[in-house]
Amino acid sequence: MSSDKYNKHEKYLKDSLSTYTDPVERLKAKLMEENENKTIEDLGGEEIETDHGKTFQITNREKIKFNLKSSKKVKKSINCDFKLLPGVGDSTEFKLKTDGFKTMKDLTQHPRFGPKAEIFLEKVNNGLACDIIDLVKNRYPASHKRVLECAGFKEPEHFIFLDIETMGLSNVPVILMGEATLQDDEIEVKQYLLCDYGEEPAVLSAFTSHVNEDTAFVSFNGASFDLPFIKNRLRFFSIKNDLNRPHFDLLHFSRRFWKDDLPNCQLTTIEEHLFDIERIDDVPSSDIPDYYKTYHQTGNIGPLVPIIEHNRMDIVTLALIMSRMHEDL
């Protein structure tokens, strides 16, 4: 640690430990005291090389039971949903089923809707998962259960559960990018940490290097915040990457599932009520920029500890929520 950072570190500890009024500041001071003289390597990660330089990667694995409605069941379900055809609403669907048309295959014999049903079946039986998802999204709101059901057309290993931590709401650095993937009965979380502001292109590159044509994103408010933020930072650094993939934003689905059963649909509320998860020494998202600034100014890794754990837990919870939703579909 440089002498300048050491002096700032000592002053911060002295000032904070003498005034235990704000619990967020008190936690920060406690973490700095516990992690004094530790280095970034003590966080348990390693330095990796990307197309845009080096960054610090932290990897964790844990067991998980992940449920996903099978593509066979999803196909059976949507093949009975005539509202997926242009020109068919609730009343028309009711009349068609009353007349004996129960499935899309039945409907191919209808003089008016037969051609539309044939086109639909061809797309569902021969199309790519992303094409089928787009087909459903064109007929239903993005937060509709029918859209979530279409996740069953993807393989579990194709999902990237993502969450980012930033220095603010727009046009500022992303300080931590977390992503998780599923393999058998495990979830693997990889987090890319901004150790210094100059490493941001490497952090972005590390994340985007895992995106491919099969990828589907899963997030919590990521359609409104995370993905637009990432795309903006990629443009800022002139890093070309196509992140236009199927995206399941669980915030909106959560409101449809549990708005009448829970006090609110915040991520931590869902954790507590559905999974009996209680976070200890968690740092609120609004305080993460301040925690990171303290690390950057003092060189003490203590303030990074809850940021990393907060991000990791957010990502694992995404997989738990998606699994629970598919159990209830």
C-alpha cells in the first residue's frame, strides 16, 4: 500500500471507529479493521487475461436444484393457445374451442385460421428457441407467464444469470460484473472486479466473452438497467459485441407471481419469504459506490467484501427464483 493510501486508511479507521452512529459506516470500519494489510489476492480470485487487458476474476460454485419446464410440455401448452395467432382474442378462441378445435393441428382445418395455424406450427416445430420466444412476445406482454414458459425451449446451460454493480446510474464505471451458469447440479458464479478504473474495458470483455448465439439472459430489472448500462459502456470504449439475446427479467415476472402475497417484490424480500434467506452484513446497493470509493482511496479491500458477496447472492437468487416460477407454471 502506498504511503498516501496508508495515511488515508489510518485516518479513515480512526474517524470511523470513534463514531459508531451510522450502521453502514460502522460495517465499513469493521471490515477495514478485519482486512487491514490484506491484498486483493486474499479475496480468493485470480488475474485473467482478456482481449482488452487483465482483470481480476472471482469464481464460486455451489449445489443447486434447478427446475425448468420441458420444451415438450411448453410446446403442448402453446399449441392449445389460439391467442398466439393474429386476429384471435379471448372471445374468438372460446368460439373456436366450442366448435371443436382444441389444438393448432385441429385448427389447420379451419377455413379462415387454418393457414395461420400451419405457419405457427411450422415455426414452433422447426424454429430456433429465440424465434419461438419472439413469436410469443409479439402476442403477449413481456412479463406474461407465457413468455416465461418459453424459457423451457432453452437448455439450462444456455442461461447467463447476470447482475452488475456500478458507481452510479449512468455514464459511470461498472465496478463489478457478475454472471452465473448452470451445469448439472451446480451453479458457477464468475465475478469480474474493477481493481483500478483503467481496467474497465477488460471487465467488460471478460463478461461478453461468454455470450454466444445460444445465450439467454436472466436478470432482475436487467432489461431496464443492467443490459442498457453494459451496452452504453461497451459503446464508450468502442468494444463491439452483440448482446441482443432472449432476456427474462424476473422483476416483472415476480410482480405477476407474488405481488398479492409479499410486502413488495424486492429481491431481498423474495429471498426472505420464499427461501428463508437472511443476509448478514449486507451493504445496500445505494451505498456500494461509497464503499468502492473507500477501497480505491485507501487500498483496503475490506469495503469490497460485502460488494462481492451482495452481487454473488443476487445472482444465485435469480436462479432460485426462476426455478420456483417454473415449478408453479
